[in-house]
Amino acid sequence: MTTASSSADKAPTLRGAAVGRRLGIGIINGLFRPRVLGAWRVPAAGPVILAINHTHNVDGPVLMGTAPRPVHFLIKKEAFIGPLDPFLRGIGQVKVDRSGADRKAITHALGVLERGGVLGIFPEGTRGEGDFASLRAGLAYFAVRSGAQVVPVAVLGSGERRGRAIPQLPPLRSRIDVVFGDPFEAGDGSGRRTRKALDDATGRIQERLTAHLAAARRATGR
């Protein structure tokens, strides 16, 4: 017998994420005018972590509809309410409890990478200025543990407040720029996962992400 608990324990699937990508393409192109730069930089195969700056709730769906591969996002558990719970699980997203070390979420996320999939992470942990000024160590852990390449992504324009017809969304039909950067490895090649190794990896990641964001702003004029 299938129970709600056993359903919730199921690992996210690539098929589900592919459905989410198709939905994202339709929704984002219907509501906004996304401009995508550098999508060819995302490796066509193998484990990849997309590290995205975060200024608005729409950033996740924007990436879902503009990334060249299906993406499994780490999403806070508070978003999994009512009918959104089975929907988000069905499109391959990973529920995470941010109050502590969520072992189930960690297992699911590492499983995505072990199967050669794409994991989407907002390394700032929550919406903010979107400038990568404060990073959590989770991204470094997944990158070092899995050996996946990290691709920095800058989403620019989603935080625009002027001209909003719907307060919760950026202005309809406004331009949102999505800029993908060059992939890189976060670890030092030793495979170590000590606290110092992860702290060093976090520092390298922050440097690369901050530099990419600055380059993306220059390229887009935003």
C-alpha cells in the first residue's frame, strides 16, 4: 500500500524535473521576456551544481525554464504546503528543512548528482540583495562530496519593483536576464571534507560567484 509517508520518501526523478522544465519554459516565456546568455557553458552531461543569486521567489521558476537541462532545486520545506507539496515533489524538487542538517534532503541531493543530474542551489540561503555576500557551507559540501562542477548563474531584473501589476511578481513582460558563467571545481583536488577544506572551498566559491555577478552586470548593463 502506498502511503503519504512512503511517497514523500521517494527520490526526485529526472523525468519529474523534465516535466518541471517544460512547465517553466511555458510559464516564464508567457509572463516575462527572459534573455539567456552563456547557456552553452553548462556541461551537457554529468553532475552539475547551478549556484544562483536570489532576490525574488520567481528566480527558481526562471531557472527551471531557462536552464539547458532539467534542474532539481533545493527548496525550503515551508513552500511544500497543500497541493504544492505533491506538485513540487512530482516535478523533481527537493524539500529541505533549513533548521538543521536535513539528512533526507542531503541524501536526495547527493543522489541527483550521483545520477549525473543538475542540482540548483541558492547559496545565500534566502532572498536578499542577491550579491553572494553571505554564503552557506551547503554548496561547498555538495560540490566537494560529489565532485560536481559548479556553474555560477546571475539572475538580474527579477527584483524590479517599478511597474508591478501583481505585487508578488516582477512587472509582466519585463526583461529578466539569466547569465551562466564558466564551470569550475570547488575542491582543491584532495577530496578532503574537513571543516577547513569546506571553509576553503566556500571561500573559492564566493570569489568566483561574486566575480561572475560583476561580469554579468557589466554584460547586461544592470
